[in-house]
Amino acid sequence: MKFIETLKLALAAIWAHKLRSALTLLGMIIGVMSVVVVVSLIEGFNRYVDEKIAGIGAKSFTIQRFNIFEDFKDTDTIAAATRRNKDLTLDDFEYLRARAVLVDKLGAGGRPTASQIKHGAELLEDVAVDGVTANVADIKNIDIADGRFFTETENETAARVAFLGADVANKLFPAKSPLGDEIYIAGLPYRVVGVAAVKGSVLGIPQDNFVTIPLRTYASNFGGLVRNRSLYFIATSKSDELFDDAVEESRQLMRTRRRIPARAKDNFGIITPDAITGLRDRIFGSIFIVAIVVPGIALVVGGIVIMNIMLVSVTERTKEIGIRKALGARRGDILKQFLVEAVTLSAIGGATGVFLAWIIGRVLTAVFFPTYLSLVAVFVAVSVSGGIGVLAGIFPAWKASKLDPIEALRAD
């Protein structure tokens, strides 16, 4: 009961000086809000990367012309890698598929190219058209909303079939299912066999504006594009335990295929999930430290402001303290009153900061980038703000409790 009464007194004092209390809380609110928003952004990005890695198979790896994590460290390396690295071809794909014994599934794809897509009077510009082998749907865990993905037979026979992204399907066929209907890609007819589930957008870039066709169809109908653009291969191992061995086997087969000398660098790149998460951790590890330190300074400043305001409050309420002591209040009661008042101010600031951070996170997720409000971040932010409140309130509370009641009653 005593704590409840003390809390009521603290809230009454805060309410009596609403404007001053609000201004006092600004530093704490901004600090907590900034910390939680930064952590939410980084956690959201980490989860997004993990989700995308899971989407292409947590135990899959990609073989492509460049290793973006190694070949592009500086301008000299970029120039050297461009001269050294050769395009990956269908012949390379067939070579790997015939000889790799530790690889379970091996798929191939061509890099997307912007193209015109037409159905009836509707014409879409700059749609990303790419070609892949049929098993890429399984390797990448592609979600299908309607119909199916094309088959390996359709790929081998270079059938003109198409798998549509959700945006393309909705724009070309707003009132009916596109399955079995024809669309025209760069002037050639293709039969629609399936529609992908909605992916949404990332960093404002839509992920549903695409059409995927069989790789051999792509090579036949977009031959010049295939010759000018390297393919990529995506593979899974026969078991998780054999993943590293499958990666190394593929590397050695590619080196043998290209007759690379023993001590020479690879003239191709292999990207693994560990390489992606490793780069993410290196980049965001440094960013996280800096991003937390800056709002942390705001929290410290907020604590100093609270301490100053509490010292002013002690001076203004000297007579009140004298009356309370004259009526029997002990030093501990006065100490507790001002300490609770400081902690309450900090707690209100922390809770308000978390609430504003949640609103900002929802807005960012809706229009810009996925965020994740971590309960750990919320707990830490509120705990830190409460701890700062305790530290900020100790000296003013101690000073108030030390006041002589007779001297305090004489104060104006």
C-alpha cells in the first residue's frame, strides 16, 4: 500500500507540471524509440535474408560467373575478374550434371531480361523474363497460386509455355484465370501453365513482375541474349552432411572442365548460404554498434535532463518536504517519493518510445522494408530507461531526504 501511495504522489507531481514533464521526457522517448527502431530494422533484415536463403533451400549453393563476395573487393579485382571469368554455358551444365555424384538436384537459369508482354489489347513493358530448368521450382521452393510449373519434358522440347508472376497475371487477366490462355512475349506466343503466389516488394522493388519460361525455350527464342549473358547453376547436396563436399566436388569439376592450373584462381564463383549470412553479419555487426551508440547517447542525455529537473523540483518543493517531515514522514519516505517519481518519468518515456517505434516499424514494413519488433529489444530499452531513471533520481532524492524540516518549513 505504501508503494501505491508513493506512486500516486509521483504521478500527481508529474501531472502538476505537465509541460515540464513532457519536455523532460523528450530525450528519453527519442533515445528509446531510436534504439528499438534500429534493432527492429536490423532484426527484420536478418530475418528477411534468412527467409530468402530458406526460400532457395537452406542447403543449396549457386555457381555463377562471379563470386560477388570475393571478386568485387576493389577496382583492380573487378577488372581482373571480368577478364578472367568466363560465361557459364549449357555445356558446362550438362558436364556437371553428368559427373557430380554428391549433388542431388542441379538446376540452371538465365539472367532476366526486360521484355514486352502482350495479351489482347493489354501491353506490359519491362517485364523480367527469365528461363530456368524445371527443377528450379523445387530447389527454390517456389510457391504456386494457380496451375503448375512447367515440366522437364517441356524444357527439353523447348515448349512455349510460361509461368507468370502475380502482378503480370492480374494485369493481363484481371477478370479470369490465365491458365491455358496465350500471351505474347517479344512477339511470340506462349501458353500460360501457372501463376506464382504473391511475393510483395522489397525496398520498394516489386517481386511479382516476372515471367519464367523453360531454359531451352529461352535459349532458342532469346538466343542472342543467352550468348551475351552467363547462365547460373543452382544445386543441392544429397544430404546436409555432404553439403560442403558437394560444393567442393562442383568446384573441382568446374576447374577440370575449364583446365584451370592447380594454383590459379577459380574463373567462376560459388555462393553458399554461409557466404551470404557472413557478409550480412560483417556489415550489420559494425552498423549495429554505431546505430546503438548514437541513440544511447540520447538516453544518457535524457537521464541528465531528468536529474536536473528533479533537482529543480526538490528546490521548488522544499516547503512541501518540510511539511511532510513535520507530519512524521521519514527520510526513507522522502527518498522513495522522489526516486519513484524519477523512475516513473523514465518508464513513461520508455513506454512511449516503444509505442512510437512500433508505429514507425509498421509504416516501414508497409512501404519500405520488413521490420521485426523484438521483445528482447523492448525489454532492454525499457529496462535501460528505468535504470537511467533510478540513477538520475538517486542524487535528487538523497538531497530531498537530507533536508532539515525546520529549514524546509522556512523556505518560500
